[in-house]
Amino acid sequence: MNSELGGVLFKKIFHKCFYYNRIFSHLFIYLSIYITLWKIFKSYQIENIKIFRFKKWHHGFLYLTAFHKDKKLFIKIDTNYLLIENEENFYQLFTKELNDHLIPLNFCYYSDRFQLMVTDFLECKELTVNDLNEENLNTILSILNVIAFKKIVHRDINLNNFILYKNTIKIIDFSFSIDLDGSIFKELNLSSIDNIKTLKGLNEGFKPGIYTWNDFYSMYKIIHDNKLTLDSNIFEIYLEKFKKRLPSVSYKVEKINA
């Protein structure tokens, strides 16, 4: 009994140490680039910069809010993978078709140490299972159809990456998006063990294989796992609709070098 209690206590201490290590490491990263950020924001007349959702800073991704005149902004900084280019590429490809379902992008900035993107800040909410009614599921299906038509896979389809703004669904977070021939989006360097671990954990639980992603499968799994929460008619209809789209577009990392 004592050994069991000791094991539980050790796990709690370990998780606490890991949590605080992550917090302080990201704070250190932010402070190390603060002066450069200040100069960039000053050149764009961006002010009143504040840390946003500090506890959600992860894997070198930092989040801020700021203002340009009277407009509130959201700032996403990538200090690790340098994949903001993927975000901008996604906007360039889909601004016309998915305009109503994207948060307006203001600009991106690239350097050797970090990359950042600045979008409008929307007072919105993340999608939850309770929001999965017929209208919203139809919208999600339409969004994924548009993306799949261009042979692109988002790779991180989960409810956290859909937001609801004035009764309109918007899709976010395109850093890990990929195209099937690799000519548009940047993939992580597969010779890095850390990057391979990142891909292994990317959308874990909502993908058909360890290194395989299918956006329709992700939504199929979300619906399947919430059978008891969803209306029975909606559950059956949309489980089948997303299932039919499974053969459309999948992306698999064929060769791991590390």
C-alpha cells in the first residue's frame, strides 16, 4: 500500500516538474526574442501586447494578443518547427473558397529564430460535442471536401481546431497541413527524433495509423466516440457521410529515417 502511494506521489511530482519546466522554458524563449518582437510590432504600429493563454504554450508555440489602432489582434509565434509558412500557404490556397470559414490574416513575419502570423482576434468559442448539430456537421463536411479536393490534409482535425463565431464555423491551425506531393507545404525534418515524436503524437486518437492522417477519419472518430451525446439520427447519418469520404485523401509518412 505504501509503495502504491509512493508511486502515485512520484507521478504527481514528476508531472508537476514537467509542467513547470515547460512553463519556464517557454517564458525564457519569449524573453529571448522580446526585443526583436518589440521592434517588429513597433514597425507595424502594433501595441498593447499581452500574453494569451500562457498555459497552452507548447512545443515552441507562443500566443499573444495586441492592438493595431482599434482592432484587436491574435499573434501566433512558432519558435521551434518554423511552420508559419504552411499557415500562409493555406490562406493563399483557400481564401476564396473558404473565406467565411477563415479568420482574417493580416501578415506573417519570418526570421531564422522564429516565425509569426497575425490575424484578427475574434471573440469566439471552441467547438464542443454539443455544437455538433446537423448544420454545423454539414459545414465541417463541406470545409473538409474543399480541402480534400486540392489533395491536402489538415492533419490536426479535432474540435479544438474549429471555432464558432457569430454562428459561423471557422477552421484554424494549419501549421502541420501537408499536400500529397509535398510541393506546397513543408514537412518536418524526419531525421530528427523529436520531430518524429511530434508526428507520432499529432492528432493522436483521431487518425487511422501512427503516421497516417485522414481528415474525414478524424471527424468520423469524433462522431463515433460521442454516440451517447449526439442525437441518434444525426449520429447515424453523419457517421455514414464521413465514412463514405474515407477513401478520398490520406497522407502517410512512408519512411522514418531516425
